[in-house]
Amino acid sequence: MSAEPSAPRPRTGVWLVGARGSVATTVVVGCAAVAAGLHPATGMVTETAPFADCGLPALSSLVFGGHDTVDCPLPKRAEALVAGGVLPHGLPSAVQGELAAADREIRTGGPLPGDTRSDEELIESLAADIRDFVRRGELTRTVVVNVASTEPVATGPAESGAAGAAATGAAESGAAATRSEAALPARLPASSLYAAAALRAGCPYVNFTPSTGLHHPSLRAVASGSGLPYAGRDGKTGQTLLRSVLGPMFAQRALAVRAWSGTNLLGGGDGAALADPGAAAAKNAGKERVLTDTLGSAPEGEVHIDDVPALGDWKTAWDHIAFDGFLGSRMVLQTTWQGCDSALAAPLVLDLARLTARAHEAGLSGPLPELGFYFKDPDPGSPSALAEQYGELVGFAGRLRAAR
Amino acid sequence: MSAEPSAPRPRTGVWLVGARGSVATTVVVGCAAVAAGLHPATGMVTETAPFADCGLPALSSLVFGGHDTVDCPLPKRAEALVAGGVLPHGLPSAVQGELAAADREIRTGGPLPGDTRSDEELIESLAADIRDFVRRGELTRTVVVNVASTEPVATGPAESGAAGAAATGAAESGAAATRSEAALPARLPASSLYAAAALRAGCPYVNFTPSTGLHHPSLRAVASGSGLPYAGRDGKTGQTLLRSVLGPMFAQRALAVRAWSGTNLLGGGDGAALADPGAAAAKNAGKERVLTDTLGSAPEGEVHIDDVPALGDWKTAWDHIAFDGFLGSRMVLQTTWQGCDSALAAPLVLDLARLTARAHEAGLSGPLPELGFYFKDPDPGSPSALAEQYGELVGFAGRLRAAR
Amino acid sequence: MSAEPSAPRPRTGVWLVGARGSVATTVVVGCAAVAAGLHPATGMVTETAPFADCGLPALSSLVFGGHDTVDCPLPKRAEALVAGGVLPHGLPSAVQGELAAADREIRTGGPLPGDTRSDEELIESLAADIRDFVRRGELTRTVVVNVASTEPVATGPAESGAAGAAATGAAESGAAATRSEAALPARLPASSLYAAAALRAGCPYVNFTPSTGLHHPSLRAVASGSGLPYAGRDGKTGQTLLRSVLGPMFAQRALAVRAWSGTNLLGGGDGAALADPGAAAAKNAGKERVLTDTLGSAPEGEVHIDDVPALGDWKTAWDHIAFDGFLGSRMVLQTTWQGCDSALAAPLVLDLARLTARAHEAGLSGPLPELGFYFKDPDPGSPSALAEQYGELVGFAGRLRAAR
Amino acid sequence: MSAEPSAPRPRTGVWLVGARGSVATTVVVGCAAVAAGLHPATGMVTETAPFADCGLPALSSLVFGGHDTVDCPLPKRAEALVAGGVLPHGLPSAVQGELAAADREIRTGGPLPGDTRSDEELIESLAADIRDFVRRGELTRTVVVNVASTEPVATGPAESGAAGAAATGAAESGAAATRSEAALPARLPASSLYAAAALRAGCPYVNFTPSTGLHHPSLRAVASGSGLPYAGRDGKTGQTLLRSVLGPMFAQRALAVRAWSGTNLLGGGDGAALADPGAAAAKNAGKERVLTDTLGSAPEGEVHIDDVPALGDWKTAWDHIAFDGFLGSRMVLQTTWQGCDSALAAPLVLDLARLTARAHEAGLSGPLPELGFYFKDPDPGSPSALAEQYGELVGFAGRLRAAR
């Protein structure tokens, strides 16, 4: 872990969109637990050797807040995660101070059902919440990270430049809510409102979900003119992580993948959100991109995402890869990944918050393709193979170190 | 495929130790089939873009011969592989000319049971066979590749410098045979006799098996003074290939692998040979090395190799990887690889023969760690992660291209 | 195998609806191969000890014909199955006489696109084809077996009594074809037209598919008044077979299944047919019934059927079963079944044809719930657990034996 | 659950050999939890409908005690099982009264290292412990159940009638201990000493482990003359349970199983005990018996049991079944079973204790083959297929009911 000075040190804010969800709760609990030495930093890449002395903010200097549309207190949320086997028993009470502190810094997001504010009013309101957080906490800088449930793919107008209809039914960590499309003019997706608010508040932005966020056409000019760094999208935590090392393996060995099929089973809020075909489509686009990019063309095969409430936050991903070898021999690789979604995501969120904060400090702006290691759908310029992405990330760490 | 000149062109020999085995037969059939355009070059890395214009010998210029201690004719062996589903029906007859030609160039290896010749006599005899092959075929150069069944780990004396006891019970492609240890002085392992013969005949040497070959201490000086290039050992075709991409994935993501267990089921000659605990030990050492190297330490877990004759040349490898994520959450990845052993190995053997021949032409000598991409137990200086090995290999191709 | 008399013996017809499909072709080739002693009777339950001396027609006495709407000759179809790895090389030519004989007895089915005949005209025409087959072959009796591709679930009117719209897009073995619904009055599903024709021709009927067949409300009276035996439906060849032994295991051990999820990958004609959501729904209803029946209630979880042309006739079924043990401990069973669809189905079709022919000879009529062993959706009165179904089947064999 | 009378009711003792092990601890905690209505009776077959009104002792009437050679207090052992994810958090404290009561009734077993008592002295001492337990508790009857770690297969003399060498290295729940073979005369295996003590104390005996127990030749006469019921051996909780339904499925469908291979990964005490090749051999004999019995002959294939401490009490069993279908088509079924060993075993132990106590009450004596449902290696006269075993068990319940 990087050395921490004894002098009054700068504090860095992490503003989580979807702040009462499983991922956000695990981020807050885990950061406190690792900072206090209660658990090793397993899963946190920024705590490994190549990232030492890069000037990343210390875990103990991170301050959490965020938006959500549900009002379950964080300590209660944490206990539910204990019951579900996500967090170790006793950990929430061991870090109750940090949980309560974060809970106090969560504000109601939007738009809520029946909300008649304009996009502009909403963005300004959300940005004000963030600015207040920064001021209250005397924070040197704050990174906004979207960890809300996946929203459905915006259709038609949203893609053609005009503001599209926004709607998320995020059962679990609803940072946004549905409104009647008929009653109001076209609106930006909720994720884009939050992204715009981040920039307006002068904060770097990370999109850990497949939602639109800064990718909305109407935000292009705002993003590029903001002078802020941003990164995304869609954290790579299981099936796609595997695909980003197996796809290159087949390609490098000149083996001909004929069909790559996959099924994901998961409960929790994300399972329910992805039972929506639109949301699943957003997720699957990222999953298939890595295959097309690394194999050179898209193989046959579908990807299913099933909502299985009995599994809770635990997800199982089965992949079946039919490939041809020499002289047309037919071979098969199958993989089964059984992991805890929030435990896979949380350390990456901490990594991203730290790296993006440091990039901001170092004066970087615009997309950060060097963070493609973390994403299913990385910013342009990122390679698709994990090994190359890791190389880029380590190189980026080197540049941050040199910039000190 | 690389352009092939119309002028009388140089021919390159490939001398296979274990020339009547499944792998060797698939090499001969497959080279002819791909050269004739009957099948695509699936699985041959040297036929992909990064290897164009490197001066590799054309497939149609390769001439095959070799040693074996069994006498099943190659065409008959090929038909057996058709019956076992390894080769497509009709292919052996389509390339019968090439099969018959290779069959004529196979000589009886040694030592046979009761063989009383000294190591020196054996090496000289084997080298004479190779020299005759080169002369008869008017070959520009010849690469010797060991594809015989795995021999047991040599113990004690062999490792301490003196010549150890050699014994292989290669049921299927016996390039060597057992003799009574009591009746004779200590002898080099059979694989080392073949390796020494290759160097003596002025030929580059590739060890595709886990057998000792050039790794015998008494051959160190011979190898380094030969002025010839060589590479090895133990072709990476399934479970270890997977491990060489999955191990780095866990390491790069800072996930803590607690146990990595594996079971391999295979029939064919290799299954029988590896039912010998000594031979299995040789193989497993390579399999575990990649984990230790890429994870930083050896996880718990064993590797089993079961002889299951019903599976024939088809092998199944199951891996179970228990790992810890953030805050100690316990996760599991399982993989099942179902492949045809010979079809996986043969294109790599062709790759290695071509690359090593070209390295010889380019004046290189000594170990070729740049070929670590192909091996479980690569030469010193090779990284262990497949992606890095691929980078080294492509860089090597670039140097070969530059040397034209 | 049952003893076969030397005297001029009775011949039994097997009329296959979908006679040029993979299953039908495998039935014809396999029956000839086993009768000739070229292959053991693997997969044929009626060739095991409990079925000896039951008076089943000998395999060598079976005569094949059928309906189809495609016109690929059977010998050519058989060669395609060789290429796909379903039939052993050389077998079609070894039984070319039988293949040609069956090919001559295949008639064009219906309704074809644009067909303006009424249901009554179609049924009469199809029945006439069957009667001609019986007369030409001097057959003692003939069983009609539906092995055509699955047709979509008939909706609304079909279920309420009136004739519904029939449409099958059986790419591979089209025993029927689509027509414009708008241009014609409501029509029985094609499978029901064939079933009605079977009864009209005085033949027992077996439905090996999930299609409607005799289950159409408008055929109830016809079926019960026919005096003929019939059985169905939907042959149980893989995932559901497994579920019919695993479901009872969980129930008998009082383990609480919380979610049972499944994915099927298959190519071939059935894969394409089942890519139609309607057809998949028909299939899945049968798959889920066995769980509800054996577990006592329906667990969470979905079933997917993916068309993966690269897999050809080979199918892979993955099941993931999340269950609770003592004190709420969470456990998982996963199964992966890799089989050849036609090779799994064909011996069961032969079993069913023989058993139903013998039941007819023994004077039985109406549904045969004792054949529930073979079906996903058996006739009322059949248990759902495989072991009980097997007990019923063996008991049935005993009654057939006693009736001689 | 069976009705429980309000009058002073009879109490039934359960004396556990290996009383401080994971299984025993789960038995005590689970019995109390289910009796108190804190958890449903998942996994307890005797709590399902067919066992109502059979006169089984109520769970709340069971009283626990036992032997062990380690001295970890039960409440502490229970907390360790919570940490390992075997028991739900909070449950040990909810049933602390019952845990403490059972803990007080545990006596030190034997022989301990250096123990110089004769077999006869040991048996008498162990029997005295049991008699004291019965008297102190005013128990109507007591069943002795062996749940200690597996001991190695006794060799040579033990099998030929004379007393063999006993040695168990049960790391976790040592109900016995090693002594120097050289220093003492041949001795009965520890499990047989406990079994003999049970009979001497007038108690029915159940062997839930693969250890010798009553199967020792020198105990035959004692057992048959005891007038007591007994049952065994080796509880069927995972891989073998699956095999007992899958084996019959293949047989009933006339599919030809060619190879059945398996690997078991488990930590905990049983994993360590089974790392001993002798103990593993005892376990594997039971596992393979079910295949030979249900398939008619033993297929190819091995079974591995790996000690993987990282898995704790959780075990994973992978089975790979290669089978032939019609016309020689090659198919594969794979299963992966992930379960908690103690949670699988404990409800079966409770079932067996209740059923055997009731059998004793009903005046039955000798082996109880009707309990074969629970065992890998059931008493002679039991079928091997689970469905048939279940039928026998339900029939047995009917006889117990009739005997009231």
C-alpha cells in the first residue's frame, strides 16, 4: 500500500450514482475494511506492485457519497449483504462509522415518477448535490462513478442526436425512475443526466454500467469541452473477463471458433434489471464486442441473461465454445464461472476512482482508453485482449508516476 | 501462405522421432493436405499474417522421415486415425503418395530390448540414419523433432551428471525400448540419445515431449558447442495452454487463487504411457510450472492423468480453480477442454519445424526462448504468460523477416 | 434378440411422417444395420432381456415408408449424416438396398404452400398413401410415427375446438408447409392431419414430437372411437431424460430445489425449427412438466433452445440446479449432456413402432400410458419418474408376453 | 412432523462415534434447530409424508452423546462451522443449551496412542460409557452411529478372521488413534471396537462411514447373536447418490457406458483422511460397486479423492461418463456436484437413528437392507438403484406403521 503522509492530507471524494445498491455498499464497506487492515486488498489492482508510488489517493483518504432513489439505509443494506453471503459476518458493524458517514452523504436522485423538471433543471439539481458534497467535505477533488442498475437501451431519437426517453426500473439501486413518456418532451436517459451533472460540477466521471451516460450524442460537445477526464463503460467482471483472455488464445493459436454460446444466471437487482430485454441488449452488445474484436469476426451463438432470484448476488456464467482444429477436427471448451457480482465489481470501482482522480490531478482530460482493462466496452483506442489492456494500464501507471 | 518460387527450390527435411505415432502421422497427412489446398491451415500459427514473408520453408517443400521402434506402415496408421475420428475419412488415400514416401524414410530406432551397443554406438547409428536421409533427399537442411511417447523421469545419476538409465514403454510410437538395467552400464535416456544424434548429424533439434532430450547434463557441452539452434520442451496443447492465459488473468486482476485442481482423461498411446507415474510426473512438472510462474506461488491442488482407452485420441481436461475475491468471497472457475490430441499437436510441430529450420538458415544457434509460446517448459528467458510468449514469437518472426 | 421363424412371416409397416429427416434416415439405416448384425442394438430397449418373447415384430420384418415435403433422396440424406458424424462411414452403402426400398415408399405430404384442399381432402389423400403402402407391401399392420420437425404451438381457436392454423417451417424434414392463413379457413395443424390420416387408414399412431397430433380437441372423438392404440408425445432423449431421474432424486432425498435452469445448443433442422419461439414453447412445456411433477412444484429457472448450426446434429444441454440442503446450505448440481440427436431418437422410434404394433396385434386400443418411459409429455396415467416409467414398461412387456 | 404426546414421553439416545466432528456437530445443532422450528427439515426423508405415523421418535425426544479422541468443545466446533459457511450465523447460540448438553455427554474414545489395554478391555470400557449415558438419561433405547473419519482398509489378518491392526489418523474427529503395531498384538480396527461396544451395551448400530465396523469377520457371530438391528455402511451423499440414479438410467435405456471417471475435491477432516490411499480405497470400493451393480459390469475409469484444504467442508465431485449410443455414436455426460459434506450427511444420520430406533422398538434384529437407500455399500439384499431403494424404504415405513 502506498505510504501515507502524517500531515493534514488531501481528501478525495467518490460520488456513487446508485449509492444504496449492492456494489456501492460493498465499495464503502470494503474500502474501510482494507484501509483498516481487516482484510487484504484482494481484487484491487491498484494495490499491486506496478501501482506503487503513482500518487494514487490512499484508501483512507476516500470520502463517499452519492445519489439514489431508494431510501434503505446503508447499514441495513450491508446487513442484507451479510445475509446473502456477500459480506463477511461482523464486517458492517466493524465499519459502522464509515457506513453511517456515507449514508449521510446520499441524496435523492432523479427523475422520480411524475417529475416535471426539465433536463436542465435536473442536471443543475444533481450537480448542486455534488458541489455541496465537495464543499462540506473540503474535498480536493471528487470522482463520480455510475454503479446504478442497467437502464434499457435508448432507441431511435436518442441515437440520432435529440434527447431520448429515459427510464430505468432499477429495482434495487434506483438512481432514476420511470416517467410517462407521453406527458413530457423527450428526455436524456437518466444515466446521461447524472453524467452531465458530474461534468457540470467539475468532476471526472466513470461509467461502470452499460447505460448510456456520456455516450449520448448530445453530450459529446460538453464532454470534450469539459477539460475533465472520463472513462467507461460497463465493468468487466466475469464472463467477458474470461472472453478477453480466451478469445485472444484462440486467435493466437489460429484455431477457428465456430460458435460461442453463453448463459448467465443471476439474482439480485441486476438479474431483475437484465430480465428486461432492452437492458440485456445493452449488456450483450459489450459481451459480443470482445469476441468480434479478438477473433476477427463474430462467431455463431447467443448470450442469455436469466433472472434467478434464488441465486441472490451470486452469478453463474456458462460458456460453450465450439472450435475447429487441424484438418477440421471439432473440439469444445466449456467454462463455468461462479462469482459474487458485488465482490467482483467493488475493488474495480475503487481502482477506477483512484486512477481517475490521479489522472485529474495530473491534468489529463478526455477519454482514458488506458483504463480499457476494466471495461467491456472501452473507450476508442483500447485494445480488446486483456493482456494488452493490462500492458496499457501498467504503462499508464508509469506515466502517472513520472508526473509526480 | 507464403509465395513459393517456381525455380528448383530448396527442400527441408523433418525427421520425426516416433515417426509412426499419431502425432507424426497427423503431421505428414496434414502437411500434404494443407499444401494441396484440401484443408485450411487451421491451427498453424505460421500460416497467419504476422509470419508472412519471414522466409519460412513452404509446406510443399517439407520432406518427412524418422525413427520408430514399431513397424506399422504409415498408411495403415493413418487409416486407424480415420477410424478413431482423428483424420477425416478419405484423406489418407488423397495423400497416399506423401504417406508412402514418408514411410520409406522411417528407420528402426533404438535401443531395442537386449540391445548391447554402447551409447556412443547408438548415437552414431542414429545419426547415420539422419545423414543418409539428408543425402538421399538432397535436403538443404533437416530439423529433428521428438514426438515419441513420454518416457519416465530419469532419476538420480542422470540428474547428477552421469548417464542415467533409459527406459520408455512407448506402447504406441516406440522410438526406444526398455532394457535390463542390471545387465548394462548406466545409459542416457533414449530421448537424449536421439537428441545427441540430431546434433551430431548437424541438425537443429526440437523436443515436443516432456522427455529429457537435450536437457541431460551430459549433453550440455555438446549442445552449446554445436552451433545449432534447438528448442523445447513439451508441446502445450490443452490444459496448460488454458492455464497460460487464465493464470495471468487471475494475477493481473489481483484475485487470490487458493487451489487449482485438474484431471485429464485420455486414451491412445499417450494415455497408456502417462499411466506410468514416472511419466506423469514429467508431464505434471510442466503443467504446474506455468501456475507457479504466473501466479507467483503454487496453489493447492493436484493434477491427475488417467488412461481411459475408450476415449482413444480424444482427451478431456477438467480444471477446478477456487479463488478468493474481495473481502474473502469464495469463487470458482471450472473449465472443460475436449480436444483431439494429435490434431492439436500436429500443426504446432509443423510450425516448430519451419521456424527452427529458418532460424538455422538465419545463422541462429543455441536455445530459442522465443518459441516458448509452444511449450509447457520453455527454454530459459521465455515468459510464462501466453500473451507475452506470443509477443516474443511475433518479434522473432520480425527478426527472421529482417534477416532475409 | 427375439427368435425369428423360418416360415413366410408377417411383415410390419412403419410409416414415418418426416420420412426424409435425420431421425427417419437413422431409423431406416439403423434397423437394417442391426438386423444384419453389423452393429449391436445399443439404445434399443426392446432388444434387452425383459422384452424377449413378447411377440414383438422382428427388426428384419419391418418395412419403411412415409410422408415428407422435401425430396432429397434417402441415400443422399444418409451420406450427409455420415459427413456430419451421425452415421458411421460406409454404413449407408452397406444397407443401400434397404435405403432405396424405403425411398421408393415415400410420398409427398401436405399441405404444401398454396394448397387449397380442405382438411378432409388432405386427410383422405394422406390416408390413401398409407393404405397403398400397406397393400403394396402386403403388410399385416402398419404403425404411423411422427418424426417431423416441431411445429409451432397452435393458438386460440385450435385449442378451443375449432380447427386452428397449421404451419411448420420444418427446414429439414418438412412433412408439411406453411400457407397463407388469410386466404383459407382455419385448418388443423399439419401434425393433426397426419394423425387423423393414420387412424383413418386403420393404423396405430405414435407422436415422437411435441407437435399437436392427436391432442387436437377436434380429434378426441375420432381417436377414442378408432379402436386403435396410440402413444405420445415428444421423445425424451437428453435433458428431459436426465431430469426424469434427477428430479425424483431430489424429491426422495427431501432436498429443496430452488432453481433449475437449462440451455440447449443444437444445429440441424430441429435447431432451426426451435429457434421459432412458438415451437420452443411447445418443447419447453414438456421439459418443465417433468420437474413440476417430480418435485411437486415448479422451481425458478428458464430453458433456452439455441440454434447453433455449427453443431449440426450434435446437441449440448447444460443444466444448473440450485438446491437447498439441511439448515439452508446452498448447493449446486450441474450437468452437461453431449449427444447426437438422431442417434438418441432412432432406437426409441424402433422400440415404439414394435411395441405399438404388438399392442395392436394384442387387441389393445386407446392411449398407452405404459409407454410414458419414452416421452416428455406422456399420456395420462403415466408416472413422471423414469424408474417408475420403466417399471410400467416392463410390466407392459409382461402383459404382451402373456397375451401370446 | 409426527404428532408429539404431552405425557412424559420416552427419550431416545443417539450415541455418535466421532462426536466432535463436523457431521456430529451438524447433527446436534440441526436436530435442535428443526425441533424448535428455526429451520425446515430440508434433507430429512423421515419428515416427509410417507413416514408420518410410523412411530419414529420425535426429534425433540432425541438425546445426544458420544465418543471422540479430540477435546474441542462442541460450541467452539459449531462456531468453526459457522466460519466455514456450514452452519448459519447465529444458530449455535440459538441452540446453545442443546450443544452444551451434548458436550457434557461426550467421553474419550480409544485406543489412544500408547494404549496398552486389550481389545476386550477397550470394548468393555467403551460399552460402559454407553451404558452410563443410557442410565443417566433414563433413555428408553439408544442407537450408536459411527460418523468418525474413514479409517484405512484393514489388511491381511483382519480379513482372515484374526484381529487386525487398527489405526485411524482422524485429524478432525478422532474417535480412535494410532498405536505402534510392533509393540502390541493384532487388534481389531477401532471402528470394530466401537461396533462391538454398541452391541455389548445392547444398542442398535449404524455405520455411516466406509470403515470396517461390524463387517469384521470376528464380529459376525456377535452381531448375528445380538438380537439387535444394525445397518450400514458409508452414507451416500453426493457422487455416489448421483451414480445410483444415473447408472440405472443408462442401463434402462440400453446405452453402453464405456468409461466413468470421477474426481472429488474436498477439504476438512475427511479430505485429509482420504488423502491416505488406504482410506480412499475403502471409499472408492463403495463408489464403484454401484456402477457395477447397476450397469451389469464395471466400466473403464478411475476415481480420485483429493484433499484440498482451501475448500473446507465443501466438496466438488466431477464425473465424466463416456457412453455409446445407436450405431456406435459417442456421447458424453458430465456432472459437477458442489455440496456441503456435513449438511448432506447430518439429516441422513438423524433419519437413520430414528428408523433404527423404531426398528428396535418393533422387535427387528439383524441387518436392515431396507435402509440401503442411505448407503454406498448397503447390507446384502438391497438393490443398487436409488429408485428401488426408495421403494424398499417406503415399504419399510409401512411395516413400521403397521407394527404400532
